[in-house]
Amino acid sequence: MKQKKLEFPYAIRSFIGYLEGTEKSLHTIKNYRLDLLAFQDFLQNHLAPKPKALDQVEADDLELYHQYLKSLGLKNNTRRRKLMTLRGFLSYLAGRKKLGSDLGKTLPTPYKLERIPVTVSAPDLLKAIRELPKGTELDLRNRILFRTLLETGCLISEAAKIRWEDWHAPRGGSATLEFTGKNARRVSVSAELYDWVQELKKYRKGEDSWVFHGFNKFGSLGNAISSRGIEVLVKAYASKLGFPDIIPRTFRHSAVLGWFQEGMSEEAIQQRLGLKSDYAFRGYAALRVKSNC
């Protein structure tokens, strides 16, 4: 019996259902759908000498599609994303016997170009943090939080979970901050930051273990600040710090740039960030080039 023609709308619906089943975000699914509709438009309206159905596509057609994307002036990473979407789509259909062969395996994609992250001067940012008010518990919490992000390069999700017992200062030794969980590590911190933490601790009277409380207009909420809370806090203080465009990631990227400028090795920086592979570190490696400029 002749196999039923593979219709593009059906194939897209099936693939979207698969993505939903794997719990892809709505934003990701939307972009996948738009990328596949762009390929459908190419097959129907831009493929010479005549349009092709999905199950008639050959490897040469995929290369023509890549050349078509280039002709549109799309940037390298945009073309890469569209081709990666198409590769996953074709492999999915082949795995479900809707296509005779997995053309996705034959589809090369452009190398991903890592953008150089936005940074500011770490010494200048530290100076601005030192100049923030410190008269209240909330003032002191903010100063410590910003400085912790800058000195350790930690993620805001890690900063939100810091407890009093994570800070260490053995007699005669250097102060450190220990991060637990997936990317466990211990990072050196300044004696001044450690002293600020001990000062903040006096406000709490041992009532709980979280260092960074969430606050509202009535005072401390008595539980850990959320990652979203840190994002809002950075946005509120950006202009006060003299860097109106900074976001939480700016602290991390600026710290890495500063470490490179101090002569720290890539391996040591990777360990400080809690990254376990060179691949995970790839987005920060570009800062080495920037540090030499």
C-alpha cells in the first residue's frame, strides 16, 4: 500500500506535541514553530525549479536552504539556530518512520559565535559598593550581597541560598565562602567582606541561617531572598552604583574579566565559577581576549 503523503502542518503539530511532552518552554516552542514555518515557506516559494513536499526533501535542498538564509543577511547564530531546529525536526520524523532517512544527520550547522559579555571595571564597581549607605540592616545586606556577587562571581541562585555557616575564617587563615549543591566549591573572599558579614549577623541574633533575607516595606520577611528579588534589587541600585545598565550577570562577567587581568589562569577561574568543563566555560573564555585589549 502506498504510504500516505507527509503533510507539513501535520508534521509540525506532531513535533510541537513532542516538544511539549519534553517540557520545553513556551518561548522555545514558539521559536521552533517559526523556524519550521520558515523552512516550509522556502520549500513552497523559494526552491527552484519547483516546490517540494516535505517527504521529497534531499540533502542538496538543505544546503540550498542554508544558502537562502545567508542571502537574507541573517547573522551566524540565527542561521545556526534555524538549522539546529530543522535538524532536530528531521531526525524526529525519521525516528518515527515518517521519513525514509535521517537527513538531519547530514545537515551541517555554523559554529556558534560566543558574544563577548558586557562588563564594567571591577575595581570601580567595588568602590561604588563601598560608598553605599550602611546605616541599617537592609543597607548592610545590600552592600554584602553586591560585593559577594562581585568577589565570587556566583550565580544569583547560589547567592540566595548562602547561610551563615558557609562563611569560614580559620585563625591565621584566609576567609572563604563555601557553595554547596550542584557546583560545590569554596572560594576565597576578602577579610573586609567577611567582617561585613559578621556585622550583619549581629542584627539577626541567631534567629535563622539565611544571610540574605527578603524584605518588604514592613521589614525582613524572615526567609531567604529569591533570585527574582536579587534581579529587582540590582535594577533598583544600578544607577546608584553608577552603572545604569548592569544586570546580575554583569557582576559575574566583570569578576571574570578582573581575574584575567590579574593574571589568574583559565583553569583557576573555571574552578571559582564552579564550571566542570571547558564547554561550560566557553562563554567566559572570550573575556581573556578582552582583558588583553
